Amino acid sequence: MKKTLLLAAIALVFIALPKVSLGQVSFSHSLGAAYYVSTSTIITEYSESTSTIGSPAILYSPRINVVELGEEMTVSVGTHLGLGFSADTSTGSASFALDLPVVAEINFGHGAHADTRSSVGGYAGVGYGINRLGGGSDFDGVSTNKASGPVLNGGVRALINGIPVGLRVSYLLNMEEGGNVAGIGAFYTFGF
């Protein structure tokens, strides 16, 4: 039985192999804005408190397409780097953000690679990321969320009035003591 399953798996690989192209590696990137938020609960012997930290950021997303799975589908490796800082002088509060995931993604339709003809597409991926969110004011002190762990992300890309734009959502499952981190962003894709 095991030999039959092994032979079936090998046959499936050889049937699918002609559809996969390990041709030219290509590069693409996008630039936009994002917002990251994390909520964590601190439980002590006498109390339980919840803090929410959020911050806007500039989003830069370079990627390398390493495998073409069809005319309009690629597998890529890249990041979605988020860096941000904001301050409110009237309340004395400030916040910062650093988001650095490394992800493998499947891209389809618009934006998968430079030769795609679709006007709508998307992507989904998994990887590992680190995130640092901080915020505070003169009244509250400073709270910081340090997060690292598996990250899930996905989004859509589209041509809207001839402009290549997209939306991204992400969720980092924190393996440290703080809370998980959710992110949302909008971006412009270069070269499409």
C-alpha cells in the first residue's frame, strides 16, 4: 500500500511538473500606508487590565517571484516592511511601529508578474515576523508590545482607472508575552 501511494505521488509530480516554470526570476515592489494594532491583557493576582496599542506606518513591500505556476500565478518570497511614528502635541502622546515579516506568497491575476493581463488579482502567504508597537503619553506612561511569531497575510490587487493599487491584511500570532498584532494597508504597485 505504501509503495502504491509513493508511486502515485511521484506520478502526480511528473504530471504537474510541465506546468511549472522555473524560468526568469522577477522583482516587484509596492509602496503605501498601513495601520497596526495590538490588544493585550495583563492579569495579576488582584486585577486584570487590557491595553490597546496602534500606530500608522509607511508600508514598503519588495518581493522576488521565484516560480511561475501558470500564465498568471507565481510563488514569491518577500517582506512587507512597516515603519511608523506619530505624535500628538496637544495630549503629549506618541506611538511608533516596526513590522518586519518574511513571507512566502502565492500571487494570482493582476500583479502576479509583469506580463499578466488580468485587471484584478490577489495574494496569500505565510511566514515569520517581528513587530514592535509602542505608545504612551505624559499621563499613562509608556506601553510597548513586542511580538514575534507566525504571520498570515493576504490581499487584493487591481487596476482602478489605470492605477495599480491594492489592499493588504495581516495577522501575527505572537509567541511572546504581548498580544497578537493585526494590520491593514493600502498600496501602489510599481511597474504594472
